[in-house]
Amino acid sequence: MENAERKFVYDFSEGNKDLKDLLGGKGANLAEMTNLGLPVPPGFTITTEACKVYLASGEAPADLRDEVSAHLEALETRMGKTLGQSDDPLLVSVRSGAKFSMPGMMDTVLNIGLSDESVQGLAKQAGDERFAWDSYRRLIQMFGDTVLGIDGELFADALEEAKRAKGAATDVDLCAEDLRVLVEQFKDIVRGETGRDFPQDPREQMDLAVRAVFDSWNGERAKLYRRQERIPHDLGTAVNICSMVFGNLGPDSGTGVAFTRDPASGQQGVYGDYLQNAQGEDVVAGIRNTVPLADLEALDKTSYDQLMQIMETLETHYRDLCDIEFTIERGKLWMLQTRVGKRTAAAAFRIATQLVDQGLIDEAEALQRVTGAQLAQLMFPRFDGNDAATGIQRIGWGIAASPGAAVGKAVFDSYTAIKWSRSGEKVILIRRETNPDDLDGMLAAEGILTSRGGKTSHAAVVARGMGKTCVCGAEELEVDTKRRCLSAPGGVVVEEGDTVSIDGSTGKVYLGEVPVVPSPVVEYFEGRTHAGADDADELVKAVHRMMAYADRMRRLRVRANADNAEDAARARRFGAQGIGLCRTEHMFLGERRELVERLILADAEDERKTALEALLPLQKGDFVELFEAMDGLPVTVRLLDPPLHEFLPDITELSVRVALAESRKDANENDLRLLQAVHRLHEQNPMLGLRGVRLGLVIPGLFTMQVRAIAEAAADRLAAKGDPRAEIMIPLVGTVQELELVREEAEEVIAAVEREHGTELKLSLGTMIELPRAALTAGQIAECADFFSFGTNDLTQTVWGFSRDDVEASFFTAYLEKGIFGVSPFETIDKDGVGALVRDAAAAGRATRPDLKLGVCGEHGGDPESVHFFHEAGLDYVSCSPFRIPVARLEAGRAAASQETTG
């Protein structure tokens, strides 16, 4: 579509909440509130399409200026004054607003339209000279930092110096003359840093601010945030131009942020922060400490009552927790923004079940309100709540902004946080308040501690969004970032490098390392607590209900990767419906390694046979225990997969041992034979060498011994009135001929065991699909397989040509930073490459054998995004580590619910 045919600007009255792709989240929600008849200052939105054109070409669309002019004129007519008018100026804010919320990551400028001339008119109209100069200094400060790229510390230092000179505790204590002098100082900073005067033309101010918002989409902090949150880089941002309303007109004015429920716990009530005589940026920046929103009732009951009514309207309308920004201008309430609020993991589960109980959403919708990542977060340990028992000193208490237990070394800037974390240190980032430039340090830290700000400060909002533990507004702690220390009551000083512990659930701050206790959610999954008990934790009850919803909804079954009875039993407690991968190589370690060495060193048939006969009863015993733990559920046993040299000593260590023995004339015959075997079996690329099915074909008796152990264990369990359901999986098959040969041998062994025990075992035989050729010839391989299990770890290595251990240590970080990967293909399935092979192989296999069972046993089986892909691809089950089973169960339910809600 040509630019001329596109509409790039929408009035707030023209949009709605479903136009987030075009108007961004902020613009769409401003439009929705306007349509609901709520008090929204008039304005208009420049679309994401205009931003995309600008980012692609470096120039704004040709028609954009005229469209903006037409909407600005309409706004001026409605307001009865023009932008920057000298005697009564219309002032506007210019704010970013992407489809997905990115708190503080992009740019905002308030008070556009003020100049040396119009500041006088604003003072006369407001009857308040101090307010006018305060608004002007804010414009120059924000414009200088955001639009002109001047270091914000220069303005902050000048403001601090002005307060120091006046003996003022906060900026509110500065008078009109102080602020007028500060404006001149700010203008000098602009001139000195840019070589030009601060622009006096209001339209130039607005156009430059719009361009700065567009540019901020590709700012480093915005790109970093998008990578962290997996937000696509090609969406662009909208720009909202809104008539200004002022919270800094005096004690009858103010600004605040409200939540319809507590974003940290999910409890219903009055939550938020309010700041008298301030503009919105003061609340989010955490520069001045706020009062609880409930205090507004005593300050301005009319506005408070209206706000409560609006909050109820919005939550009912959006059917979710809403995050609201508002301003009160001389007793009149204005709504500046609403969005579905970010929340902690615990709050997400509680709120979803509350909304079901209120009849606002159904179970399928409730599943869309929680995620597997949130559930995983709830499963991590938390601090032991008994201070006295721990013997650890509590040094402060702040606002519990984002829950969790975080322990680490104190650091006082983002650079150190990143540097130390890359060296393997766990760190706590401590700041007076955070700002968007701290994002990379916040990502590197285990938790964040600030001495200023509330639940709606930058630190709190960003930490909640990324699941980081955060304590804000710990006022009794004095943070000195220059001296790199923190002072606490009682003369306690925390230096950089000292260990601190912060509890985001209670707001407590400790000096030293606090012991942790298991999560109540894990205790529930382990069966040690019951969700129906009278004293059951509210969170546990909410998790139990959501898991029940997911289990009812899901089609995918969830199995475990487990190699022993203990892991199998735990997996079963966590809800596993079988074992999808039992790695038999783990059964050959420890004391049994010597038997494997004998097998490898065997020169004659009888030596090999003796070694295998010694291994047989041990293997059988392992399988009996495993089948008993998983009685009545399928157990997929993978025959030996890794190269044999992995069972032998390290070549360097062994060479040194042999050389030293020879020098002492004390040679060990066994060591010499081992060294020869190590040299014989050495491979340049073992991952693609003698392993998997190739071992079974080259080393006589190896696979048949394992098959016999499985068959005899199944027979023993049947004799004990058990219900074994063993599935034998042949690894690394690349051609159907390999599978045919191994299957033929296996069937002979199984038939022999059945005759010996006089019973039918009903064992199934299948293969792992972990090579591109196997995926491409899946139709042929299915002729010889009862099931496929996709080994997506090796399939990813072979499709990409990666050696995982090598590439993750060498260039993966660079690939992620350059945007080649949004996320590692070893974490989340590469849908376009590896995923395409999985989908095609599944279809080809089922075309040959409609009853072919399909599963996945790579690490992707427990990755939330990958689970959705496997659901869509039509697989029957996913398999993952025991700890990730609840996550996979939940995501399988969410995948099915998502399909249902989207039709």
C-alpha cells in the first residue's frame, strides 16, 4: 500500500483496545477509555506504521506532517488555544507506546510548547509563577536528555546543587526564582553540550520529540529489553500526543499510579502510589517517596471516590488486573493511561482463579493468564522466615515490590553487576533508584534493592515483568553510589562485595546469606502438603486449581526423562504419565565402569561374552526398579547411545600414568591395554562417530544384552502382578536398514524370554529421530518402528551444524546480541528449521503408520514455547526433567486452551 493511501494519525476517539498493532498499547487503551466516557485529556496517536516507514527509510512518511498538522489544529480548536501560544499556551506530552508494554525503555517528553515567552503566559493563566518555571525546567531537562542526547546527570547535578544552595530537602522546596535561575542553567547546559540554543518554536519541539520517540525504538536499552522479553524487533512504536494536565499546580494537584489489585500478591484492595504537587515522571522515577494510594481519600475524597469507580469499571471491562496512571489538576481527575498490569507469578495464579470465581472469565481464558515460566518461578526456594533462627542481621525493611529470595554480593552500578556476574558471581544491584539505563545490570543481578521509590517505581515495574526479586523504598538505608557502600541504622556499613540477602515477599533486607526453605508449591507437588487442607496456602490452592484446569484441557501427555527409580518416583509425584527417556548409559557409571572397560578391552568372543553376562543382571535390576516405580505407565528405554571412549579414562591422564609407571619400570598391563583402546577408539568428532545404533551393529551382543535385561525385568514384574509397559528405543538411526537389523535381533531375544517365562511381554520397538536423514526418510523408517521420539537436542546440533559445547562457549553470545537468534535454539525449538523437520517427519510417519506414537525427549520438551509447537505439530507426548513436568503440564493445557479460545 502506498503511503498516500495510509492513515498515519488517529484521534483518541477513533481507536479502540483491539488496535494495539497500529496504535500501540498506550494509544489503543487511551482510545478505549475515551470511548468509555472516562476523563481522558484530548489528543491523537501517530501509528506504528509511520514509525516503521521512518526506521526503514530514515525519513517520516511524506504525508505525516500534514496529518499531524490537521489533528493538532483540531486539538487547538477544541482546547481554545494554540500550541505554545504566548499568553495561554496549549502544552502537550509526547509519549512512546509500543504494542507490548516496555516500561521506561523508550522516550517521553512532557510540557512541549513552553518557551521563554509562553512560560510567562502559563504563569499568568495558572496564577502560579513557581509552577510555570518548574514545568519549563522539566521540559528542558527531559528534552535535553531524551531528544538532544545530553547526559542526564548534568541536569540532575545542577538540580541537586540548587537544592543544596537553598538548603532544600526536595525540589518542591525551591521557589519560583530558584527555578527561573535553574532554567537558565539548564539552557546553558544545552548550549554548551549541543552548540545550539534550546528550541523556542513549539512545533519544532514537538517534531523533534516525535523523531526521538521513533529513534528510541532502536535504542540499546529497548533492544535489550525486547530480547529479554522475546518481543519482535519489527513492530515499531506509536507516538501519543496528548494535551497536558498538571499535577504540580499545588497541594490540590498530584499524580499517581493505581492497580485494581495488588500486583505482588493478587489481593483485592486499594493499591498504588500518590504524590502531591508532582508530575507523573516523579512517581515512576522514584525520586521522591510516595504515599499509599489509600491516603488520597483524606486528601481529596471526591477524586478518590471517582478513581475507585473508574478502577472498578476498567477491571470489569478488561476482565483483568489494570495498571492506571492518573493526574489530579486542581481537584479534577484525569486518566492518562491504563493497561493490563504486569504482576508477579504468585499474583498471576491468584488473580486468574479470582476472576473465574467472579464469573469474569472461564477456565480456558484463565489458563491464558498464567505461564509456565511463572510456575517455574514459584517452584524456587524461599527464605526461612525465622530471623532469630537464622542468626542473620536484618539491616532494613522496604517495600516488597517483586517476590522471591535473592542472595548475592552488593554492587552499586550496572557495569559492575554485569562484570561480576559474567565471572560467575551472584550479585544484588543496589541503587537509590533505577532508571532505564540500569536494565542490563538488572538483568545480570539476582535481585534489585533501592532506597527510594514505591511499588510503581521503575525498579518495581521492570523487576516484576522479568521475574526478578526486588525490594524498593528501603528509606532507612542510605545508598552512596560514589563511595560504593550502603549505610544502615546502628552504624552498619555494607561495602561493595559484601553478601546481602533480600526478600521480595516481605521487603526485608539482611546482611549475610539467609538460608532458604523449599517452595510451598514444590511441597504441594511432592505430596507433602494438600491443597484441600484447612491450613493450605492460598497460592497452593490457586496453583492446584490451575493445574486441574490444564490437565482437563490438554491433549499432550507429559512424561519424564528419568534414569533411576528415585527420579521416576519423583516424576510420578509431579504428575508424569510415564518415562519418555531412560538413558541406559547412566547405569554404566561408578563401580560398573570397570565392567564396561572389560567389554571394550575384550579381544576374544568369550571375553566379550563374560563381560556382557556380568552386566546383564545389573541392568535387569535397574529396570525392575524402574518398572516398579512407573507401574502401569509407559517407560521408554534408550539403548546405549554415547561413544564407548566416554567410559574410558581421560587420554592425557592415562598417558601420564603409563609414562610414570614405565619410568619406574612398574608398567601396569591393564593400563597399557586401556591406553591402546583409548587411542583405537579416539575420534575427531565423537558426536558423529561410533555411537547409537552403530554401536549395536559393530559390537556383537551389546544391544541384545540390554534388550534381554529389559525383557527379563518386564517378565519379573508381570510375575509379581505388576503392569510393566516397556518401550525399547534405538538411538541415532539414519536409515531404515539399521533399524531393521537391530529390530530383528531384538525380536529374537524378546521371543526367547517370552518362551522361557511362558508369558507375552507386549514390548514395543521404536527409534529416536535425531538426524536430518532420519527425519527426511521418516516414512520409510516408520515401516519398522512402533513409535518415534524426536531427540531435538542432537537434531538441533545436526541441522545447524553446531557442536553445542563449543558454540555456546564461543559465539552464541554474539549471535544473540546481533539478533541472529532471539533465543538459543537449544532452549526453544527452531520452528523454521528443526521444527519443520519434526512436523514433516511426524506427517510422513503417520502416513505410513496411522497409529504411530510420536513424542519428544529433548530438553525442548519442558520449554513453554516449544510445548505449544509440539501440540500444534500433533505429537502425543513431551518428555522433560522431573522438575519441569508441572511446567509442561500447564503449557500443554494452555496450548489446548489457546486453540479453543481462538477457534
